[in-house]
Amino acid sequence: MSVREQLVSQRSPAGASHVIGGPLRDRSFALFDLQKKRREDEDLDAKQKECKQILERLQQRIHKLHEEAKKVKELHLSFDKFLKDEDADQAAEKAERERKEVLQLEAELERLKVEYAVLIERKQELQRQVQRHSSYWDFMERVVKMTKFDKVQALTGHLESLLHFRDHLYQRESKAQEQVSQQRKALLTLEDQHHFLRLHKNNQLSQLQTELEKTRSEALTWERKWTHIQETAAKKTLLLGQIKMATLNLYEMTDDILEEEEAVDMNDTEKQLDKVKMFIQDYEDIVKQHQTSSQRHEGQKKEKAKKLNTVIQHCKKLH
């Protein structure tokens, strides 16, 4: 691909389009093509000369081989009929080898002729292109006179460096665009991941809210149960306090009668009940034993019986 084709096929990067513009740019492209064609023409001239030399050497070699083959043929015909078969075979083998070599050289000569014809045609085409672009060369020579450059080659070298710089900028822009594209793809990927993560978290939040409502409902149920337990415990505590007070009253009533030296703790309700029970049993026995007692003791018995009845009534109330 020519320099002009490469430049036309590329998109100009931002910030570099002002380097070469207008007719000067088009003529610069044509000048580059002209220089390239001239270089190709020179290369073709060198290759044409080389091919021409090869053709001349091959023709000389073929001519020499034809002469040798002719001599061998004449020598072979003039040989004495009485030559040994072995010598005749060797001469025939040599002639065959030389014939094959001649055929190979002729094939190579034909190939080189075709290649030479192609090179001639290519050279003529390049010469026609050089002729068509020669006006640009004249134009560039006039342009050089208006610039700081002394030769067209220096100007074209400067333009080539500018084009190279433009290509460098274009490559940098392409890399930057590729990085931007990759960053956009990465951003889209992150946004998708964030979206999925947010959906997942929303689902988790919904589940947690459902569990929270369920837990709150269970907590209310347990709070009601706990309130009922507290109320029941308070009632039982109140009833227990009433029982303890009644028991203490009974014990104090019996204690006045028994006049025991060892007093029972006022908080020891069980022991107080035991004392009351013992008191009742003792007085039941006393009542049974003294039912037929004398009148002398009737007053005391009535008093004690009265107290006993009072204690019994309290016990019945407790039951």
C-alpha cells in the first residue's frame, strides 16, 4: 500500500488535522507517491540490469552447450565401430546429462524472459506514473523556494515527520478510545453488579422485615404471658401474705395460752402452723379428759374452750 493510500485509509486524530491542509496536502501525497515510484523505478532498473546480465550469461552457456553437444555428436559418429561398448555408454551418458542440462537452462531462460517482460512492463507503468506526477514535483520545487527548506527532499522529510507525528497522535487517541471503551464496559459491569447486589439486599431486607414482624408478634404474645404470670404471682404472693398473717395471729393466740419459753420466728410460718396444730391436739385431749371435771374448773374450761373455738374457727377459715 502506498503512503497516500495509508494516509487516506486512516482517520485524522483530533488536534492534528491542521498540520497539512488543502491543496498542499494533496500535492504532498502525490509527491510522496512520485518519490516512491522513482525509488521503485531505480530498483527495477537495477533488477532489470541484473536479469539482463543473467540472460546474457545463460545464452552464452546455452550456446556453449550446444557447441559441445554438436562436437560430442560428431565425435560419437566418427568413433570407430570397434570401440568398446563401455566407452560408447560413457559418451552416451555424458551426452544425456548435457542434454538435460540444456533443457533446464532453456526452462530457466524462459522463466527469466517472462520475469524480464514483467519487469519491463512494471518499469513502463512506473515511468508513466512518474510522468503524471512530475507536475507535483515542479510544484514542490516552487513551494520549497517559499519555505526555509533548500531542497524538496528536506521539505518532504519534514512533511513525513509531521505525518509520522500525526500517526503517533492517532495511535495515542486510538489507545485512549480503547481505554475509554474498556472503562465504559467495566462501569456497565459494575452497575449491573450493583443492581443485582441491591436486589439481593432488598430481598434480604424484606425477609428480615418479615422475620422482625413475626418476632414482634411473638414478643407481644410472651409479654402478655409474662404479664399474666406477674399478675398470678402477685395474687399468690398476696394470698401467701394473708395466710402468713392469719397463721401468725393464730400462733400469737396460742402462744399466750401455752406461754412457751422458746419463741418462734415470726417469718417461720410452717413452724407456727405446727405449734397451732399441737395446740389444737392438746386442747382436744384436754377437753376429752375433763368433760366430767368438777364445776370448780368449769369457768376455766369455758374460757379455754372459748379460746379453743376461736382458734378452730380461724383454722376453718384458713381451710
